[in-house]
Amino acid sequence: MKAKYSGYLLEFKRPSGTSRGVLHEKETFILEIEDNGKKGTGECAVFRGLSFDDRPDYEEKLQWLCENINRDHHYLKEELKEFPSIWFGYEQAILNLKHGDHLYFPSEFTEGKSAIMINGLIWMGEIAYMEEQIREKLEKGFHCIKLKIGVDWKSEHKILQKLREKFSKDQLELRVDANGGFNREEAQIVLQQLADLHIHSIEQPIKAGHWEDMASLCAETPTPIALDEELIGITDPIEKKKLLEAIKPQYIILKPALVGGFTGSDEWIALAEELNIGWWITSALESNIGLNAIAQYTFTKKNPMPQGLGTGSLFVNNFESDLELKNELLWFKI
């Protein structure tokens, strides 16, 4: 086998806001593996400022992988355990090499027979912009909407109140993602305010790394808490179990590019189910290459909850998509 990689810069159609700041572009890397005339493609979707492997020697490690592509699979996994997004790209490329034709996990989804229900994501911004996004999602038929919060909670709270006045919890499921935007004291107040509005869940109310504070919030919360950033950088299965047993969250959120690809996600899912913790899968601003692979993987997990998958529509220079959104259902184009 031979391998090579190339960098690619995705440009947002409109700057997208989170509590960590406003995003204008997203760097990523495309990995290609060739063997006997066949080609496999994967995306090493590093997320600068968030990924565990956002480090100066990232491309050096990518080059190392290309030079060692014929080494044993288990050896490569061990060598890349601190580079989850590179391992994620490697897994994709190997699966695509095996199945060909934009396929990673052949299923009824890739045959166009079944779809994946997703939530509609509302990005932070001016209130008018957030309300405009919400209107668009509701017009498209979404029954589950996720809002980024944690920058201007007073205004964000008003938007949620307006939504709940118009739509009951049975009509519209509302999720929020704080990206660690609150401190513990603020979070306690917000959690009750969310419960009053029958909010489904809140992702990462406080910053990652504060296990004791997060554990106490999860133990007392009137609104289910989902861990997201908390999972990043935990690569050892024993440590993963220790974290889940210590915090006891209601849910965990799995972003394959950030948690060690499909095998890393499988480890988290097995532990969560063992401990009776809910979970769902989300994308993390991958290009259409990585998004396609995540969608195919997600379908195989048979989780009936709305999943947090993107649609690839955020960027002006994305690759051609294999996915198509019809209302709130994500389909594979055939």
C-alpha cells in the first residue's frame, strides 16, 4: 500500500459562533491510500483549539503514518492513540479501500432504503440571526432543535421561552449546548431554568476537567446533562470507565474525530450502555468526506434518537456530498 495526505481549508459561508469564539474557516487533511489500483479516502478532521491532537507535530505524524502505512493495524493504533483525528482518517481510508465507491459501512442507509433523523443546529449570533435559523429549521420540518448557548444567556433564555410558548415538549424537542460556557454557580441556576422549559438536555454546562463539580451537577440536575468536551483526550478504556463512573452523566456525546474514530466511539458506547448512560453521535465540522463516513457509521449503531449530524452546507468550498437532507431525515444519495 501507498499513502499520501493533503491539507484543505474549508471556508464558512457565514462566520459561525460558539462560546469559544467565532469560526471563519476550518482546517482539515485528506488521507488517500492506494493498493492494487484501488483507492481509499479518509478525512483527518483536526479541530484547532479543541482536538486533543492540535499540536505542532500534527503533520509530522501524518507523514509518519504515510511512511508506515504497511505496518500492523494494532501497532498503528497504539502509535496514533494521541492523534485521534489521524486514526479517524486512517480508519475511513482503510474501510473505503475495502468497500469502494464512497462506502465505509454498507447498509440499508447506503442502499437508499433508510435514513437518519437529525437535529437542527442553531448557531450563536445576533438574536435576529438565531431566530431566522430557527424559522428555517421549523419550516423544513425539524422536530428536534439544538441551540448553542452560553454567550448571552439572558437573550438566549428569552428565545427558548418564546419557542416553548409556541411549541410544547411533545411538538418540539429542544437541546442546548453550552460548550462549557457557565461556571458551576451559573450552571445550577440555568439547569433549573431549562427544566422549567422542559429542555431535553444540556451539553457540557461547565468547562471540561472539573470532575467533582460536574459530578455534583449531574447528581442534582433537573435537566439531563450530556458530556461532550469532557471525553476529549481520554484514550485509555480504564480511564474512560473511571470518568463515567465518577461523573455519572445522563448522556455522552460522541464526535468520532475527537474521540478516536469509530473504534474509540465503540469503546465509549459499550461503557455507556454498561453503566445505563444514554448517548448519541454528532459530527464536528468535518468536510463532506468525513461527514459521509460518520453518517454511515451512525446508521449501523441503530440509535433511534435524533443524531447531531451536520449536512455539509456550512462551507462555500466543500467537496461534493453523498448525503441529502429531506426535512429532518438525512439520506444517502444513490
